[in-house]
Amino acid sequence: MSRPRGCGAGGTLALVLIAGCATPAPPAADPPASAPPPAPVQVKADPVAVIPVPVPPVVIVQSPPQQPAAAPPAAPPVNEEDQQALALLADLQRYIADPSEDLKRELAAANQAVTRTRSDAARIRLAVLLTLPAAGPPDDARALSLLEPVAGKSAANSSLKQIAAILYGQISERMRSVREEQRKTAAAQEKLDALRAVERSLLLERSRNAGGAGGGGGGGGTGR
């Protein structure tokens, strides 16, 4: 059997080379570690004086407890007499500014109302109109006769009674003043009439005396 070509010393060298070639390459060396970053340079700042700020005291305010909302008061019941009194007062105030013709019509209507209903409000309204000269000749006596039944009622809390009582007192006082003035006027007239009578008597007496003296003088002249 023939040797293969290249054996011997040369073949041995070749095997060595082949073995060397077959030997794995040594591992690559690790890359050099990166250098650590430079340490930061610390700059020393000058110390700053810190002024303490006063803290205001904390005041805790407690709100009062919430009270439940009070229910609105119930509306008082409507009083028919009070409504009549308010309407009457409005009419009395209007009568002050009404012209004479309107008051005469109001007086006629008030007379009919009293004849028809004879209510307290109708009586008071007619009584007031009877005292106004613009509505016609005043009739205080009839006005008092209309107010007296209303003012004399015992209901102390009656609005119409209170109005009637006030008007009754005012009309009565006015009638008393009128009667007093009439009495004084009558007394003065009597005195004046008496003075006039005395004056007439004196004048008559003087006239008689003057006539007698003239007659005596004439008789004496005739005898001379």
C-alpha cells in the first residue's frame, strides 16, 4: 500500500498545522472598562440669613348650629267687618276732596243704602255725609241718631263701633259748641236790644222834655 503524498516530516508538519488550524482561537479580550464620570464640582454658596416669618395664630370659628327654618305664619282669617271699616275710611277720606255735586249724589245713595240694608257701615257713611255742608244743609241731630245705635254696642274690638264712637263724640262736641255760641249770641242780642230800648226811651224822654220847655217859653212871651 502506497503512502499518501505528503507524509513523513512534511506530513507531520502539515498535521501540526492542520491541528493548529483546528484549535479554536483564544477568546477576545474584554474591552477596557470606561472611565468613571468625573465627580461634580461642589460650589459652596454663601449662607443666607433666614428671617423667621411670624405665623398668625389660627382661630377656629365654630358656626352656630343650623336652626330649622321657621314655618311662615299662617294668614289671619279675613274679617268681613274689618274690610267694611277699611272701605268706609277710604270713602270718608274721598269725601273731603269730592266736589259738591258728587257729594249730593253720595248722600242720595247713602240714604237708599240705609233704607235697604240698615247696616252699621251704611249708617256711619250717611251720618258723615249729613254733617258735610257741601252735600246739603247739615243735620247733626239726625247724624247722631244714626251713630248712637252703633256706638252704643258692647263689642269692644269692633272697628265700626270705634269709628262710630269717635264720630259721635266729635259731632256731639260740635253741637255743644254751636249751642254755646248760639246761647252767647242770643244773650248778646238781648243785651243789645235792651240797650237800644234804653236809648229809645232816653230819646223819647228828651223829646218830651224839649217839647215841654218850648211850650212854657212861648206862654211867658205872650203874657209879657
